Amino acid sequence: MSLRINQNVSAMQGHYYMQMNEATFNRQIERLSSGLRINRAADDPAGLVISEKYRAQVDGLSQAINNAKDGIGMVQTAEGALDEATKLLRSMRNLALHAANLGPNDTAAIQADQDQITSEIESLTRIAERTKFGSKTLLDGSLGLDGTATDSNVAFVSGSSNTKAGTYTIDNVTAAKQGVAKTDTLMYTNETQTGDGVATTSSGAGTITIQNNDPSISVNRTFTIAAGSTLSDIAAQITADSTMAEAGFSATAAGDDITLASSRTSDDWFITVTNNGSGLDTIMGGFGGGGTVSIGTAAVDATTAGTIKFGSAENLFIKDTGSGNVAQVSITTDDTISAALTKVQNALTAKNINVTAAFDSSSHKLTFTNGQYGSTSTIEFMHSGENRNSNLGIDATATYVDLAGGGLYGGSDGANVSGDINSQAATGSGTTLTLNLTGNDADGLSVSVTGTAAGDRGQITVSNNNLTFQVGAFAGQTVSTQIGSVKSTALGTGTGTGTASVANIDVTTATGAQDAIAVLDEAISEISTMRGKLGSFQKDVLESTVNNLGVAKTNLSSSESLIRDADMAQEMLTFSKAQILQQTGMAMLAQANSAPQQIMSLFRG
């Protein structure tokens, strides 16, 4: 055994390990107290870097979840106000339907309907201006795309997430049209034309031609009159002709006169008398003396419509395929045109069918104008009348014609508006133009174009104030949505025959009441679409984001815990070991320190 005094190596070794055990013991105390494996960078430099990134991401996810929940609150606030706006529109629609019921209503009742509609329009405006989330107004059109036009016949409708702010030109416009159908039954009074001839017989042979240009029945008949024929002979010869009978044409003789008459008279009927000088012209002298004469010279127009009757009965069927409602009207030859119009309009109103009936004095027919613009609609038209099969009706043989595209009996087809947006061909639907062109700044932009003028319609300036929500832990992880305007001036634009929007609904006239129904239907559809989009955004984006971020936060926290948190069982084992080693180290250091004292025994020996 080597005994040294200056260098007690055993004690030095015992002290070294005791310090090491003490460091381990202190570290385990720290870990067990904090629950963390990494309390300072020196514990695990690489692990600290990774875990700090994870921690920042977890904190970001927590904030993103809160952001999405704030967004849900905002959307729910807007959607609740939109629900109330829909209730107001439905109430206005019921009032418009009541005002359109012209039969029992008087002026005071209709004015009461208008007064209540005006009050509800004001309520709609208050909703648009006062619905707020924090300091932001939600429904005035300031939170999304909005547009202003230089032409009064152009209005901003909507845009998409691809639509950028900017100024766009609306040009090369062809206006939308409403489809018109007509009955084939002509409407005239029974009119006659009487000759003033002085002879009672024909002294010579000749011919009489009776002709018309009626657009429904074309007649051109020539009768050979034998020499010596009496007026009665001539009248009987004409009346016995089947073609003339079908045309409602007849002739009668009385005294020195012969009377020609037609139940379908028009200004296009005329008679030609030939073989002048043979005596026939003397008999027919009152009809032109060898020339022509018109039957039915009295003008037929709207001012005399109340006294004009149908030439034949008419059965009308007008169907709204959207609702399945059918207005059926039977018109008889005893009905005046004004009475027939009342029958038709009452039937249309009762079935809530957006069609306007009128009398066209130029064609002498009833016309039916589609309340919708465009080449397609839900309104179909059918009738049975003169020259139509009598079995036409609502049965297996029935054939309806789309009122927007039928052009029936001299009517005209409806047409969608056409034109360019941002110098690119846009798609027309009714009065709405929409540009669908990926990559174009105006992609998704829809505008309403009204009026009848063709050509350029000026410019529309679009501003983009979309709502943007930060729903991720990193930059750029945002979602956006739009909340449109429920101002009365922005709803139902471009519908009806004269009403521009909900703001100027006027149900005090028959046309205004019908227009109001169409405008309010469009406004209800617009708000329903808005609510649907907001609901989809809430459910499919915000609520889905909350759920997804919650899962991501849990998994990321688990990964961060594996790196940074202490395994308490493992740390306790290490702590116990360090504690025992510390105690034994102290004992061994004491032994090592006492070992040099053995040198004193050498001096005593």
C-alpha cells in the first residue's frame, strides 16, 4: 500500500464523483419539480429549438381557433338579421298579392297595402344600416364586393372570390326581352255593309269577288252571276258557299238593297265587282260600282274594347311549372274584351302566375306577356280556339308552349340580355350579365342591365371589402367571405316590367302589383342565397376549421410534450439512483479523508 500525504487521490476521486452525483441529483430535483425534461437550452439544445417552434405553433392554433369562433359569432349575427329581413319580404309579398286581387279591393284597401309595404321597406333599411358586430355594419354592402355604375340602367349584382376591385366597361349590349304569346282568335264587332242599288235584277252576267287578308283565315272567292239573277238569287248564292259560311260571311236581300255581313270583320275585308255596264254594277253600285269596298271600316282599338266581342270561344291554360299552378279561363263569344281581360287577370292572380294579359289593338288579339325576362321561364301557355283541335286541354293530348320561347300566333320570343364585360363576352340570363373567365380581373362579376337601348352602357367600378379571417397558425392561412347588402335599393333589381327594386314597389296599379310580386320573389331568392352562402361558410369553413385546428393542436402538443416534458417515472428512477450515490459518495469521501491518518502509526511503532 502506498501512503502519501500531499496528494490524497482516493479523496479526490470520491469528491469528484460526489460532485457528479450532486449535479445529477439537483437536475433530477429540477425536472421532478417542473415536470420538464428541458428547463434550459443546455438540457437539450436541438430539442429546445424544435419544441419552441412547436410551442409557437400550438399557441397560434389556439388563437386561430378563437379567431374562427369570433367569425362564427359574426356570421350568426348577420344570418339572424337576414332571417328577419326575409320575414319582412314575405309580408310584403302577401300584401302585393292582396293588392293584385282587383276584383274585391277598392282604392282605400290597395292604398293601405301600399302604406304597410312602405313601412316595411323602412324597416328593411333599418336592418341594413343598424346590424353591427362590434363597430362593423354587416348588411349595408360594405363587407364584400360592391359596385357603382355610370349608367342608370346598370346595377351591380354580385361577384365571386375571383373578382378584383377595378373599373370595367359594359358594352355591345342587346337588351333582354319578355316573351309574348297571342290568341289566334280575332276580336271584332259584327259589322255590315249595305248597298244602295236601284235595280232588283241583273241585266247581264258578271262576277263578284269577295276577299280578305285576315291573318287567321284567308278567303278569296269569286262568284259568277248569271244574267237575270235577282238580288235574292245573288245573296243565296253567296250565303250557300261553305267557305264563306266558315268565314262567318253572309248576304241578305231586302227590297232594292243587298247586305253583306261578317262576324269576323276586319279592315282587310274587301269586295271586288266586275263586268261593269252589264247591269251587275248597278245592282252592286253601293259597293263601289265596279271597284272595291271594305267591310268593317270602324277602327278597333283599346278604347272600344269594352264593346267588342270574340268571333269564337276560347279556352286558355297558363301554367307555372315551378309551383304546378294552372290558371284556366273559358271565354265565350258573349264576353266583351274588357270582361275577358278581367277573367284572365283574376285567374292569374288567384294562381300567383306572373303574366300580364292585355288587348293588342293592332292584331285584334289578347296578348300574354311573361313577367320574366329571358329565353326560358317556368310559365307555359296553351289555348284551344278557332282552327284549333277542340280536345286541347289539360289531358294527355295537351301541348304547352314555353311563354318565353313560344312566339305563339304572332307573339314574340323572350331573349336574354347579351353584351361584354371588360371587353369579354359575358353570359346572359334574363337581365343579368355574368363574366366567367378564369384569370380575368372581372371573373365572376354579375351586373343587371335593364332598359331597351342597345350598345355601350358605360362603366361599373367594383370595390372589394371582403371579410378576411386568420384561421391558421402561419401567414397566409386566411379565408374570406362576402356579406351583401339588404338595402331595399339593392334587392330585386332588374325584375318586373317597370319596377327597378324593392325600394320603389308600387302596388296601387295592376301592373305595379304584378311587378311587385316578381321583384319580391327575386329579393327573397337573393337573401336566401346570401343566407345559404353564409351558412355554408360557417359550417364548412369556420366550424370545420375549429374542429380541424383542435385536432392539430392536440397532436402537435403531444409531439412537443415528447420532446420537452419529463417522463416522471424515468426521472424518479434516476433521482433515486442519484440520491443513493450521493449518500454513498459522502461516506466514501469520509473514508478517503481518514486514510492518511494511518501514517501516524508508523511513528508509534
